[in-house]
Amino acid sequence: MQLSDAQRLDWLRLIRSEGIGPRTFRGLVNRFGGAGAALKALPGLAKARAKPIRVTTKAEAEREIAAAARLGIRFVAMGEPDYPLPLQATADAPPLLAIRGDAACLKRPAVAIVGSRNASAAGLTFTERLSHALGHEGLVVVSGLARGVDARAHKAALSSGTVAVLAGGHDRIYPSEHEELVTRILDSGGAVVAEMPMGWEPRGRDFPRRNRIISGLSLGTIVVEAARRSGSLITARFALEQGREVFAVPGSPLDPRAEGTNDLIRDGATLCAAPEHVMAVLTPLIGGPAPETGAEDAADRPEPTLYWDEIDFSAEPITATAAEPAQSPLDHDPASEAPARPALRDDQAVLLELLGPSPVPVDALARQAGMSARVVQGLLMELELDGKIWRHPGGAVSLR
């Protein structure tokens, strides 16, 4: 598939419109036959809901494309040749990926290295050695440009290829002190990618959104140091949901920065104490068949954690719209989605009342709470970050 300029503009307008996230985007495009037709249908859908929806205007989208072009950024659509296949195979891949730098490195096999912002000297030294060695084995190193482990991983892989995934817009580098590192990544033939709009300052929940792209671009994710409430563990969980390998570097049981990684190993992650431990697992996967992206396996994909205020349009009546030029359908059926609702504090209280010291499967918890699994996953992630629940093998949870 290759979008025309007009279709790319429609895609950008649709994904930037109010209440539209990756899954809603797929559902609308599949339902109406294209982004342009979906945009024409939005006012009618809003009327049926008795609530207006702000649709991004053509002028706004054109301004964003122009601002991106001034930085050498281009928007690549899911299904186009330059869109990374491993990311496209995930259930909530960004419909449009803003790429700055050499897109060729996004086609090479990659491994993610993430960890603590407040890493120990030993952790940073190991990160540097690991990133350098894996780069020389032919792997592109993917990370999130954060302080600590992320930055050290990027720097050690400059000569071999590295990809930085942003939580905000391309013109809002976070932390700002890493603007020079971004320049070095680009000058060395690497790439920087983002899904958020130009001018977007990253917020708290934008970082988990970024993390699922980090893991989605990679064959496996390595966690070097992570406390039990670290965002790096979210990346590892996304990797598991996406069917990717998870590695963890062991640490001292006396160091809180090793609690999360030691827990991962206990729960079945591959112990990583040397680059060879990673290559032994990933080498058989390199050069293998591309991940399946068709709709036939969509029902088997886990629901992603809810980080978008997506509107569920699956029950809305279809209004007549003009047909668009044929496009390849996206691989998610909106009829299979459970209704999404905002993650309210009252809903968190409901889950806490249902939980106890014994582990409970998430699907059983969702049934008892009368909520969709997707909403429950989002609430559980918030409760986990608040230190109120434990995660157990097999996707079960309990009170701490």
C-alpha cells in the first residue's frame, strides 16, 4: 500500500481528531472504507451520540505536515513499505509514525534496552557493554531517550545504529538536555520516531504509550535495572503481550533498583548476564518470516492497556458517505471491541474491593466488575504504579 498525499492528509486528520486512538482509527477505516469517508461520517456519529466531536481541520493537518517537513520528518502509514513490520504486527500500532532520520535502520532486526533513570554505576557500565556488543552483532538498539540506562544504550550504539522513541512531539524533546543526543543519533545514521503531534509536551500517560512502541519495534526487550514500580516494567509487559522476548539483568537483592528485574527473572524472563544470552535467543528469530499482520489472528491478541480516551463507535448507526479510492483494510474489526470508558477513581475502588490476597485472573476480575478487559487493564496499570496491587504469573493480580 502507498498513500497519496490527499489520503495521508486524511489519515493525519483522523488520528488527530478528538476521541480517535489506534483501535478507533482501525475500526472507522474498516467500517467506512477509508479515512476520508470516516471523516465525513464523524459529524453524523457525533450527532447520534448527542455530543460534538472536534475533527482536525485540513488546515491544521497541513500546518503539522509543513512543520514536520522543516525538520526532515515524514509521516509513514501502517501498511506502507517503510512502516516497521514488527510494530505493524502489534494490536495497537500507531496508524501514522513520524520518522526523522534514516528509515532503513527501522527495517533491521532490533532489540530494546530500557532501565532505571537513576541507574547505578555498575548498571550503566553493563548497559554500555551490552549495547555496544549487540550493535556489533547486527542489532539496532531501541530505547526511549530517558536519562540513565536509555541514554547510555543509545550512546553505545551510535556507530552500529540506534532508534529513539519519543513520548512527545519531535520538537519537544524530553528531557531537553538530550537534544544533543538526538542530533548525534541522526548524524550517525539512526532514527527518531514519534506518534504524538508536533508541539506536544509529553504527559504522564504518554510514556507508557511510547513504551509499547519501543517493545513493538524490537524482537526482544532487555531490562537492566528497574524498581518494582518502574516504567521499564511496563515496557516488559507490553513485550510479553506482543509475543516478544523479555530479558532481565539480575542484581543484588539489597538494591531496590534490582527488585523489578529480579521479579521478572522469577516470573520467567530470560536471565541476561552477557550479550551471548541475548543472541542465543534472538539469533533464530533474525531473518525469519515477517510477523503476521492479518485480521485472522486479531482475536488472539491481548487487549492493550487503555491509554487513549477513545470513543467507541461500534454501536452507532452508519450514515451514507461517498466512497473512497480502495485502500488495504486495516486488520482490526471494531465489532470485536468492548466499549471503552474513562478510567475513573470510582472504578479503581470497585476493583480494589473485589481483590484480595489471593491472585485473580484479569478476565475473571473484569467479569465480576462488569467492565471490559481493556478498561480493567488500564485501571490495574494505574493501581500497580500506585503500589496497590501485585502482578502474578499467568496474568493474575492481587492486593499488595
